[in-house]
Amino acid sequence: MAYDSAFTAIADPTRRRVFEELRSGAKPVGVIAAKLPVSRPAVSQHLKVLLEAGLVAGRAEGTRRVYFIDPRGLGELRAWLDQFWDQSLAAFAAEVEKENQIKGKGRKR
Amino acid sequence: MNTVAIAPIRKSILVNAAPERAFKVFTEGMTRWWNKQYSINASPISEIVVEARAEGRWFERGEDGSECQWGKVLAWEPPSRVLLAWQIETGERWRFDESLVTELEIRFIADGEGTTRVELEHRNLDRLGDQAAVARQIFDSSDGWQGLLDRFAQKVD
């Protein structure tokens, strides 16, 4: 699922800057790189991760390629949250069990 | 007007503990069960704090001491219910947004002796999509969504 990697993708500060540069609209790699203290290939690498996470999409505009924030992520977001809460509740229940064993607080025989 | 309907997420799980302890582990003990991969801070999570009162903050503290807020406590009713605001904007960037409120309600219901049914509901998810909807309208008006999709499809490797 794309959102599985979205948190991780956006946790990197430079990558977050790259992503935020796209808030004002679609931009080519060169324009993004000019605003950040990193090289053009580095920006391309960050965009690749953002593309794989489903946060950013790309399209050709004339002779160049521009990147933009993928506006179709809502369904993916819900799906991601759905499995996220499944996973989280399971971890929570496991923690309760762990405490039961360590502290002998379990009331189940 | 583009209204995005998105159903709330509802989950339920049984735990072998009375509601009091289940409530405590969920809130006070969140650091112990939260998957640390899920962070919006650049610094790895050292602690997750749910302040034990209405209007309290819900935040992660990084290993470098920096704090990154996730939301706040809307209702604090131990041991039966806690209502949190999940305020992480996801449409265009992942960060805390004071103006965004999606509700995360957790109920702790005694189900026999020493067992609690924990029910979780994450609602108002459509609000997470406001930014996405805005972006969609922009694309619709400037370019034509279908045209954009068609070109995108052609250019995908």
C-alpha cells in the first residue's frame, strides 16, 4: 500500500522540503533543486521515493517532466489507516498481554 | 462543490485486562505499543505523550528532545472513553495542522471479569482529503482531469 511508506518517505527533512516545494504547483526537477541546498540528482532521488510512496506523480509538460502532489490519495489513505489501526490495536493488545505475564496481573486463568 | 464521502474506520479488540488498565496502557503506555516507524518527526521517537486531561496535547518526543504534536485530547473519561483529535494533515504534506480535526474515539467496555472490549473509531476522514479535493479542482479547471490522466497514462513507463 502506498501510504505504508508515506510516513517514512516524508520523515526525511530534505524529502519533506522537496514535497513542500510542490505545494505551490507542478515543478520540474531543476526548479526544485534551485530552491534547496541539494544537487539535482539528489532531488531526483527524493522524487523517486515520493513517487513510489504515491505522494507525488509526474507528467510531461512540453519537453520537460514536471512533478506534482498526487491528489488521488484519499482512498489509499483510508486503506492505509484501516490497516494501520488493525496493526496498532494488535500491538496494544500484545502489550497488555506482556504486562499480564510480567506483572502477573492477568485475571484470566 | 466536490464532496468526498469516506466511511469512518471502526475496529474492535478484546484484551485480558479490566477497563482501568486497558485505558492506562492505551494512553499512558502508548510509547510501549506504538509502531515507532510511524512518526512525523525527523528525529526517531523516544516517547509518545497523551496528556491526561481534556485539551491536553498528544505528541511525539524525538530522541533529540524535539516535540511534534499529533493532536489533542477532546474528552478524557477514564476508564471508559477517550476522544482524541488526530490533526495530521496528509493531503499535501504530513504535519500537524491545528485547523484540521479528525476524531479518534476509543471506548473501553467491560466484557466479563478481567476482559475489556476496546472499540476504536476514526472519523471525519473526509477532512483529510480537503487538500486533495482542492488540488483536484485546480487540475480540473486548468487542464481537464481526464486529459491529464490520459497524458499521465501515456508517459508512465
